[in-house]
Amino acid sequence: MKIQDKMKQDWDRRAQIDPYYWVAATQEADLESYENSAQIDCEAFLKGFLKIKDLEWSEQVAKTLFQDQVLLDLGSGIGRMTAPLASYFKKAIGVDVSEQMIIKAKSLHETIENLSFYSNSGTDLSMVEPASVDVVCSYSVLAHLPIDVTESYFLEVGKILKPQGYFRYQFWVSSTANHPNDQDSLSIHVYDEDHFERLISQAGLKVISREEIDYFDPVLQIKPLWITAQKVAEPQGIAHVDREIKDSAISEEEIMLEYDLILYLAQKYQERGENAEAERVLSEAIQLEPNRPEAYLHWTSLRLALDDLTGTTTILEELTTKCPTCTEGWLYLAQVFQASEQPFKALESLEKCDKLLKKEQKALVQSKGQWSDEELTQQQERLLSIDTHRLSLLKMAQKDALKKRKR
Ligand SMILES: C[S@@+](CC[C@H](N)C(=O)[O-])C[C@H]1O[C@@H](n2cnc3c(N)ncnc32)[C@H](O)[C@@H]1O
């Protein structure tokens, strides 16, 4: 598979799960926070320009500044920023590798006349005439791309900008580089100062300003930046990415990150009482990682809350087939069998649960030194709670099995 196809496939999948969530990444994961985020990010984008020109911020001043200009939003998603920004520019163009994002963007904003959206290859901007764009915007895109793709886009931006045109984009820069796997499409790349400078100068750009964005990433331990660069020369080089990657090259970190983000989204849907959406999202998580137990367990709690024993049993049977070593899976399966008056099946599941529990207890003792005190206590408490639950179910199931036998 080509790297372009991988990016397209990844972002189409995310767009189909919930495009609003994947583009805005707000903590609340709802429409209101999506709209707020658009307003905040568009204002920050526009204010940066006014500051460079020593102008006081007002919508009217911004409109006057850009009214004859063309904007291109690189990695526009569903037009979260492109659509509100279009009202400031003569013409706005959104470009995105994901056809699903573009289909949604077009349907959401079809009434805005000076706005158009295009899906692209994922590495070039060949649908745009050279030297035809005044301003390029790119938010939360470039740092997620493989390095060669980002390098390619810088050259492309240098090509499509008019002389003295501006590129304002969000990026991560630090004294030390931090790059994830180079076929990932979600994890963040942090560029070191030298590489950052090289990207800019090869594209014929010059940095005019850089401002910290008010978000501290707890993992990377830095804040992202808004960078404004101006075209001062022609780009040195031609953009070209032609890289094959193996289907199996998707990194474990990337899948875990995506999986956890999907579970978070399901949780948010459930909190809002949108259970059907929560279940749809959980089934997507299962498709992505059929051998991880978390999504099944989450789904189990959701179905149990709806008193649906049959549905819960189906989910748990699938869980224990796909993840036969999930101790909780067997425990919950025993619980639903017991609740649906099938004590013999409950006893079978409890036996499996007991064997796994003993294995886990032994492994915990052997690996004690590898855990922090807090982790160790957490694991011990988890195993103890499973065991207590198991024993009380065992008593009930044995009693009921005996009664059934007597009959
Ligand atoms: C986190 S979203 C941000 C979307 C938008 N900029 C916003 O702020 O609402 C990242 C977007 O970049 C797009 N994208 C990812 N890789 C791309 C590529 N190689 N070329 C163009 N777009 C890409 C994705 O499809 C997705 O819509």
C-alpha cells in the first residue's frame, strides 16, 4: 500500500465514526464544543495577522484586510475553520485527503457560495494553480503527517502562494525532535529547531511570528505553536512522495491511541444518553481491535444497564472467544448465565475465571518488582474484587444447579 492510501484509509475510517470528534478533538466531544473550538481557532488565526500588521482586532478590520484574498485550508476536514473563515475572504478552498471528510464538508456548507472543497492525493496541491493563493491555513494537520509528506506539503505551499503570501499553521517545535513511526497518521511529530528551519527555508518562506497555543500536552510536555511564515522566494525542490508501506506496518501505539480515543467517544455518547451511538462507536472499536477486551466490557455494562441479558450474553460470548484470557469476561459471562437461570453454564464460566485468576495471581507475585506500589495495589484490589464476586456467584450457581438436578 502507498502511504497516501494509508492516510486516506485512516482518515476515511475516522470520518465515518464521527467527523466532528476527529477534527475538533474537544474534551466534551459534542457539537457545542465543536462550534466553540471553531470560533476560538478562527479568531486566533485571524488575530495573528492583525498583530503582525499592528492592527487592533475586530471582525470588520479582518474582513477589510482579506476581502480581496484567496484562502486555502490544508487538511480542512469538514470545514470547521474553512467555513467561518470564508466570510472574511473573497474565496476559500478546503483540501483534504479524506473523501469522507470532503463529502461531509460539502453537504454541511453547500450554501456558502465562495467556498469549495476538494479531496487530494494526500501529498500535493496540484489542483491549485501556482502563485494563486494569498493565505494558506493548516490547523492540527501537519504534525500528524509522516515527515516526507510534511516536507512535500511545505514545498507545495511555497509553490501555490503568491509572492509575499502567508502560511499560518499549527505545529510542534522543541529543542529535541520526537517522531513517531513514519506511517502513522495520528500521533504527533515534534520537530527540532534545525528541521523546522529547513522546512521553512526550502519552501522559500520566512518565519514572521510564532505564538504558543494555550494547551499543554501532558505527554509531550510542550505547547503547540501557531507559526506565521511569509513567502520570500521560490521553493527549492519539487514535492514528490512515492513510498510503499506494508499493511502490517501500522504501529501498535497508533492503534492503541485510536482505540482509546474511540472508547472515550463512546463514553461521552453514553453519558449523554445516546446509547445507540455509543454502541455504534463501540462496534467500530471492536472492528479496529477485535482482540482487546475494553470495548466489549464497556458494551456489556451498557447492555446490562438496559436489562438486556440476551444482548449482553452475545457480547460476552464474543469477548471470551476473541479474548479467551480475559478474566473479567468469564466472570461477567457467568453472571449473565446465572441471571438467566443457566447455572451449569455459569459454573463452567466460573471455572475458567478461577483458572485465569490463579494464573494472574501467580504472575503478579512473580513480577512484583516491575510494578510501582500504586500499580501493585491497584492490581491486587482488582484481583481481590474479581475473586469476591466469583465466590458469591459460585455459591448461588452451585445452589441453583443442585435444585435443577433434584428436579
Ligand atoms: C485533526 S483533523 C483537523 C481538521 C481541520 N484542520 C480542523 O482543524 O478542523 C486533521 C485533518 O487532516 C486531514 N489529513 C490527514 N492527512 C492528510 C494529508 N496527507 N493531506 C491532506 N489532509 C490530510 C484529515 O483527513 C483530517 O481532516
